[in-house]
Amino acid sequence: MAKLIQTVYYFLFWLVGFLPRKQQLVMFESFSGKQYSCNPRAIYEYMKEQEPEYTLLWSVNPRYTKLFEEQGVPYVARFSVKWLLTMGRAKYWISNSRLPLELPKPNKTVYVQTWHGTPLKKLGVDIDEVHMPGQTTAQYKADFVREAAKWDYLISPNAYSSKIFRSAFGYQGAMIESGYPRNDVLFSPDKEHLMAEIRGKMGIPDGKRVVLYAPTWRDNDFHKAGEYKFDLKFDVAEMKARFGEDIVLLVRMHYLVAEQFDFAQYGDFIRDVSSYDDIRDLYLVSDVLITDYSSVFFDYANLDRPMIFFTYDLAEYRDTLRGFYFDFEKKCARSARRNKCAIDGANSNDIGATSRE
């Protein structure tokens, strides 16, 4: 029955697509409607300030509407009747991740795909073998190309990414090589003021060193199709025992696995910021970044602050799971494969001394 309802809904969406476009209606979406963040947010905020004649609406997963209500951001619940009539007639779509594959894009709608990262790990068509549940490698690649064919514009952060995006997405359309809009705030002349404001909002005491832990997900670690899990290898208990008086640890899990963690037992030492509005704020207030193969390090590098790569499964990730676009070990030398090395590095000002062992 659910499949039939979905088929009927998409058919109705296709029909609505033949109606005239609402020329000044822009629909935004971030991470499948789960966040008010990233490049779509930066573009939204700019347009809200500079282009008041446009109607700006967000496409939101119904489970996450409270976030938008608290922010006072206008939204439409995904797959509602209203969404059908607004998304289906909007002149512009701006999204940072793939929309549902079966969703038909009206011919006169302009779809701007901002994407959400600079590639380290292989993407889309470039992945040698897919380890995701319910998908063959051939089907996964075909789906990526099919989705990318809907994009009218693709935003790229740099020439390196532009070349990879062409290959990984099989994309033949227009590329906007502008840098990521979300990173503009990292160069704001008001950066120091923003940092103090965010620390106050988060209740981070003065004098505390702020460490941001932001790992990516693992394609082969899942419950079932569409439901991923994450085995947290980073020893937060040890870090608290050793440096709990000096450090505040911000934990930002990937949106595909964020809902499965509860850090309440660690009190104020850990702030679970997985559902925090936008990671750009977390970059600003952090003194150190700990990550693995996530593209967050490309963005964080703009701040010229220390980074540690906790790569406990490097060989498997590099050789079996995804593979990289460049020599990760050579380019990202500050790596730690054991908890002790990562924890020591996070509390040291000499991050370059971090061991690879």
C-alpha cells in the first residue's frame, strides 16, 4: 500500500510540474530536510537580506519541523499536500544532497545542487565497490548519474573538486566554481564577536579548550537498508578522566547515525552537537578538530587551527570500503591510530608531534 501511495504522489507531482512556475519561489533543503544548515542556509540568509522580492521556503522532514519553528524559518513539510503544490511549482530548488530519485523535476524548474563537501573519499561512480545495504554497485552508480542529470547548476569549492564532481557524478551541466557559501562566515570581520556569542550560547566556560570531534560514517556498518550504525572507537571516557577539567568536547556525528547516541553520562564534559543548527558555528568556537575521513577538515583548514585524524581503520577504509582521491597518509600527516595519541594531541599545542602509531 505504501508503495502505491508513493507512486500516486509522484504522479501527481509530475502533473503539478506542468502548471506555470512561481517565478519568485525558491525551495531550500539541507540533508534530506533534517537540518537548517550548510550551503543552502548561507544562500537563504543572503537572499533573505538582499533579495526580499523572493519567497523563500524550506523543505523539511516532518520529524524536524520544531527546529525550523524555533528559528522562525518558513517551511513546508516534505511529502505533504502543500509540499506537492509548492515544491512542484517552485522556480528554483536549492539542495545540498540528493533528492528522492523518483521525484520528477519539472522542465522549467532550476535545480541548484550545492553539495556539501570537498572530496577525500571516493564518491558515486568513482567508488570501486559499494558496500551499502540493498544496493548493487552498478545500481548505485546508475542512480547517482540519473540524479545528477536533473541538476542545472552544481556548486564547487575549487578546481580540484570540479574535476572530481564531473567524474563521480557523471555530471555534464554548468559548474559554479565559487567556493562554498557556508564558509564565508569563517572570514567574517566579526569573527571574534561571533565566537564569543556562540560560546555564550553554548554555555562554554571561559578558559576551556574546545575540541570538536566530527567523524564520518561507514558504508558497511548498518542495521538494514537506510539505517546505519556507528561503532564509536574514540575513548571519550579516557579523555574525560585525563582532561575533563580543561576541555569541553563537542561531538558532531554524521547525520546518518546521529540519533543513536546518548552522552548524558558524561555531563558537561561532552556537548552532543549533532543536531546543532550549523557546523560552521562549531568550527568557529573549536580550538582543535578531531576527524577521520570526513570532508570537514577541508573547511576547518580555512581557520589555520590544529587538526588530528583519528584513523583507526585506515587500511580497511582506504583499500576496501571507499578509497581516496589522493595519498591521505602523505597529505594528512597528523594522524593517530590509537586513542592515546589522539587524546594527547587534542590537549597539546604541538599537534605536529602526534604519533601515527
